Amino acid sequence: MSGHSKWNNIKRKKEAADSVKGKIFTKIGREITVCVKEGGADPAVNAKLRDLIAKAKSNNVPNDNIDRVIKKAAGEGDKNSYESMVYEGYGPSGVAVIVECLTDNKNRTAGDIRHYFDKFGGNLGTTGCVSFMFSQKGMIVIESEETDEDKIMEDCFEAGADDFNIEDGMIEVATTPAALSEVHHALADKGYRIVSAEVEQIPASYTKLENEDDIRKMSLLLDMLEDNDDVQNVYHNWDMPESDEEE
């Protein structure tokens, strides 16, 4: 489906998330806060909230923590106000990068993001400078012991998926953005363990980095972005080398 390059990116994203577990709920908590304020605190009515609760649980966030954030966001006393910001730019050798943020201080976040790009051989661009190279897709990653590809295919398409890919004990499922929630929960109901289910920016093509210094700087840029509490998601079109996949 999406090929080896996309799988490397997903593995790196998962490994990066695993390495900063302490920050995971800070990021998910912000998403939940915004989601509750926009669509209400009832997951039966607010499908996006239901997805975020599932995302939090898949990252081993305790139920008490989830409930606390939902109740706080639903209360009139909650003064947290996060604004969605999207930054676009280029990493070393023209790698396209999209950074999605939720921030309570736009000046701080913009300054941080610009600093990271400048420090590691890239440059922050204007809105639209790289987003035309990407398209939105619902992407579901599943950890599964199921080895019967015919059964996986039947389950995925029955759930409403557009396509799927199997590699290294993981299943990557693609949907339209609108169908993501429905497919996610249909597969969960079939017993699949969902690692992540999000609308992602998928690049139309990938950029290879041959220079070792460029590879080092691109890795550091991604690390710095992913480590920032204001940053929710980072998308790029770097065709990552095998060494990154195997780390």
C-alpha cells in the first residue's frame, strides 16, 4: 500500500512516542481538552472524544487521568485555552515538514519551532509551502498476532477500510478521514489491538538524504519537534535509512 518508506516513518513515530511516555498524556490531554470544549464531554455523542479516549488507553494512560481531564475541560472553571497552529517548512536538503501544534502561547511556540528549523539546517516557510505535497488519510496501526492475510483482508474491508499493509507483525490500515472513527472501532470490536488511529498527512513522494550530516540534523530536528509539549504531530517526506528503522 504505502510502501517501505511510510512504514519506516510509522515505526519511528511509534518508537519516538514510546521513548517519551512521560509527555504522551500532556499532548493527549490537550487534544481532549480542545475536543471536549468543541464537541462536549459525552463520548457517545462526541466521536472524536471517543477516539481520543481510545488513544489515551492504548498509551496506558490511567482511566482516572482521562476522566479528570474530561471533567476539568467540561467545567466552566477551566481556563486552559489552546489554539491550533500548523507550521510548514523544509529540513536539510529540502525535506518537507509539517508541524501541527496546540498552544496557549503562539509567540513562544512559533519561536521554538523556528529555532529548531534554523538550528538543524532547515528553514520555516509560509503556509502552503509544503502541504500541497501531502494528502490527508485516516491511518490505523494495529499490533496483531493474526497471520492469516485473507482473514485480515476480509476484516479490514468489512470494517470499511480502503487498503492495508502487513509488515513485522504490524498491520497498517488506510481509510478516508471521514471513515477513520468507524473503521477504528469496527476493527477494535473484532479484537484487534489498535496502536494508533489518526488522520495523518501522507506525502506523495519521498526525499532521500545521502549526506551523513544531513541525516544527523534531520534526526535531531524531528527529536526536538517531537519532544516539545506544544507539538502534537510531525509529518515529513524523508525516506528514512535502514539504520533508523532498526534502532
